Amino acid sequence: MAAVSPAYAVTYLSLDQAQALMFPGALLTPASKILTAEQVAAVEKGSGVRMSSPQVQAWRSVDGGWFLLDQVIGKHELISYALALDASGVIRQVEILDYRESYGGEIRVPAWRKQFVGKKSGAPLLLDDDIKNISGATLSCRHITEGIRKMLAVYATALAH
Amino acid sequence: MKLKKITLAAASLGLTLAVTHAGIASAADSTTTDAKTQKLEEQIDSLAQQLNALKAELNQVKAQNQAIVAQQTEIATKVAAPSPMENLSLWGYGEAYYSQPIHDNSKSQADLARAVFGIGYRFDDKTTFNSEFEVEHAIASSEDAGEMEVEQFYVDHQINNSIALKAGLFLIPSGLLNLKHEPTNFFGVQRNFVETFIIPATWREGGIGAHGDTDIGIGWDVGVTTGVKLSGRDATTGLKAETALDLGNSGAGPLAATHQELSLANASNLSQYLALGYKGIPGLNVGASVFTGKAATQDPTVNLGGQRVTLWEAHSRWTPAKFDLSALYARGTISNTGAYNALTPGAPNPTPSAFNGWYVQGAYNVWQNTTYRLAPFMRWEYYNMGESFSGLVPGFEPPQAGDRSLSDHVFTAGLNFYVTPNVVLKADYQTFSINEDLSRLELGLGVAF
């Protein structure tokens, strides 16, 4: 489990810390994938979000759950976040690992991230709809929401079967 | 003997029978072998077909593998190639309007109000530079109304996870609009009047500050900056505006012409600010701020006793379900204006002792998918740029005849249609209670990336 993300300005959690927090005591096996062009197209169609790379950073837990790592742009800097899915693809937890913007760091407020818990592929996951916005951090909120919508589509397309 | 013959005969018969049987059996065996051969041939054919299918599949998998290797190489190359652009960020925003006064179509105007481009650079994990450059009204020259401005120019340095320092020309954290003034972030073609006249958005000063947020949702921002220079206002000209667009661009707000924007700013007195906000509950944002400081010395030979300029505001935005509700109140005071106004007795545009404004606004997401969003809104606002005065000639109260009222109630109804989250088309209808003839219909295009 080498560090996948580079060191950012504000590192709230390292990769190892995030994995230990989201899958306490569980063995995680690297299960990263490179999606085929057809899978990328399916993810983009299903989520309405463009995939910047076909690479999916994933780990599989012994109980069938998934730890997914992803990066999105906040306003113009990268935000690194992790998603824990249970064996049926339902979101158990969302954690922010690194945040580089000068403003908008409120996305790490637990109450905002809790809105995603229980969602699965097919949920609307739209800002100002089923996901409430943090005013003043709109871009970070929108891009994390889109990122999660994309990762759930990745799960449904390439990991669920 | 006889028995022997019989036995021989029987044996002979048996032999004959046996031979005959063998002959029959041999014929039957030949038939079975043919069938088997045929079956084997069929099986071989089937296997050959399967083999061909497998070969095709193998070729397909090989091709896929090659594609994946090519993709991986491409990714590796992308990751490996260092670029000077890597640490650079570019962004921008802008807005264009069409504004038509309801009562006088001949005064309709269209304007590229703002075109702003930002450049940022990350020096290391902790230190960044941000800047924004703005052209107002499309052309900036001595013969045109436009201006070229540096809107932000500062360095931000992260001390730890909860504290960062900034220095340079940066935005004052006041109200809902000032820090987030891109057209995609507010309802209505134009910015509201309260955050134009009372809070002088886009309000920036030069100085140093510290800011941060906590994981329970409390944010803070505190600093020392350049402040207000009262002589920036022209006391001898009253508020004139032929249209609402003129009014918005008039710079009539008490702080609009007096804040210094780090343009050869008088820094003999500095101001301080403090802003606190709470965003710990999803969809809720409450905050307040105060900015205070002595105005820059006007003329050292005249003792005016010093004017302290203070602006405070409280704001709240709440987005339950598909609603987007916000409210803001702001009030400013300037002390010792009596002595200051006495310098220009009877002037039509004296400096107020107090000014204030508020608005309430509600919007609703009528329709939204992953790309489009349609949100109608309504806003009711009140501004008063001359709540109170002191040091005026007895019997004189602005505005003078022919000048615009310094206060008004403005009602705006309209809609924002987001083509993408970065591109918004806007339309609204705006009515004024006192300056009735300023009522207008507006269309706008806003972009931010």
C-alpha cells in the first residue's frame, strides 16, 4: 500500500490512516483496475461525470467491501477523498484525505459527509437536491458529489460483478 | 464308436456354428467402427471449431492487453513528465448584461460588465499565490468608462491544518457576496444593492491576515489592512443616475469611493477586521463580521478629531431541500463627521454618520439534472446610504432637488438557468419604490471556471 497520493498542503489523513479508520482491523487487498474504453463510456454515461483517467484505485476487504480512493478538483486544486462501500455497494463512509484550497475546507465537517452514507449507485447525488450545499464551498461540494456519483458508477460497471 | 461319430458331428456342427457366428459377428463389428469413426470425425470438427473460436478470443484478449499496456504507458508518461505548468492554475469569470428601463426603452444598455482572469501558482505544499485581474465595461482607456483593476494579489501560507496566513491585496470577508462574487454564485442579473452600496463589493484591501476552519464547522478570519480615505468621495456632486445601471455603477455607497484597493493607499491609519462563520450543519451558513479603523488622515494641518469608520454585518443562508433562503443586514458608521462635513458647508453629497441595508431572498430549484438547473428567485432589499448626518447646514438634508434618493426599497423577481454549473443565463424584473422610474427588465450571461 504505497502512498498513491502526493503530499498535499493539508493532509487530514494518510492513506493508511484512512484505511484503518474506514475498515478497522480488516485486511485490504489491492484491487486497482484499469477500465476498458467501454467501461469508461458506461461510467460517464451512467454518472454524467467525465473520467479523467481509466485508472481506478481500489482495495477489497475480506468481508466483500470496497475501499476506493479518488481525486477531484476543488476550485483549482486537487482534493483527495476515500469512499468505503459495503459488499452490496452501499456507501458506509466518506473521508477527506488531502485538501489544498485556501478556502472551502468545510467539506471535512462530518455532518456534510454523512449525507452520502446509505447511498448507492442510482441515487441522484445532486447538489442542492439530495445533497445539501455548504455555501462558500460550493465548488468543493459539487466536485466531491460528482466524484462520488462517478465512483458509484465505477462500482456498478466494473466492481460489482 | 457311434458315440464318437456323434460327438465329432456335434463338434463339427458346433465349429460350423461357431464359424458362422464369427462371420456374422465380423460383419457387425465393421458397421460399428464406421459409426465411431464418423463420430470421432464430428468431434474433431467440433474441436477445431472451438479451437478457432478460442484463437479469435485469444487475439481479442491480446489486443485488449496491448491497449491496456498502451494506456498504462500513456498514464506513466503523463505522470512522469514534469511540466512548469504543473503548479500553475488559471481561472476566470465574467458577466454581460442587457438592461432595459421599463419606462424608457431609449435608455436600454448592454454591457460586458466584467471580464476577470485569475492566475495562481503553488510554490510548495504550504505556499500559494493567487491573483485576479479585471477589466470592467470592456474597454479601459481615458475616453471610456472602463477600468483595469488588480482585484486580488496575495500569498497564502499554511502553518498547520487549522491556521493559514495571507499577505497582499485580498478580499475582506464581509457578507455573502464579497468572497464569492462570481456570477454563478448569486441570483439576479446584477449583484444586490446592499452588497454594492453598504458593503462595497468587490471589497479588497492590502494587509496581512490569518484564517482557518475547524472540523466542527467554525471558520474564522482576522487581519490588519489599509482602510478608508474619506477624501475619495466627492462631496460637491449629488447622486445622479439616469438608469438603474447608472445607479449601480455610480460608486455612490459611502465606502465605495473611499476604500482604497491598494492603489497608492494612504496607510497612515490601518483598519482591523474579524469574521466568524458557522457551517457545521449541512445547508446552513451563519456568520458575522466587523471591519473598523480610523480613516486615513485627510490634511495634517486641520484637526478633525479623527473619523472612525466601522462596518458590521450579519448574514445567514439556509438551503433546506430545494429551497435557497438568505438574509443579510449591514450597517456602517463614521464618527466625527460633523467636523468633516463642516469643511464643505452646503455640499449636496455630505458624508453620512450612519448607513445601512438589508435583504431577504428566496430561491427554489424547480428542475435539475446532472447538467441543467432552473431556479427562480425573489429578493426584497432596502438600502439607505444616508441614515443620519451631522454637521449639515441647518435646514439642509440630502438629496437636493434633482438628485436621487439615497434610500430605496427594491423588489427583484427572476430566474437563474444553469446551462452547466459554470454557465448561467439570467433574467429578472426589478422595481424601485422611491426611484420608480428606475424599474427595469434585465437579461444576463455569467461564466465562471
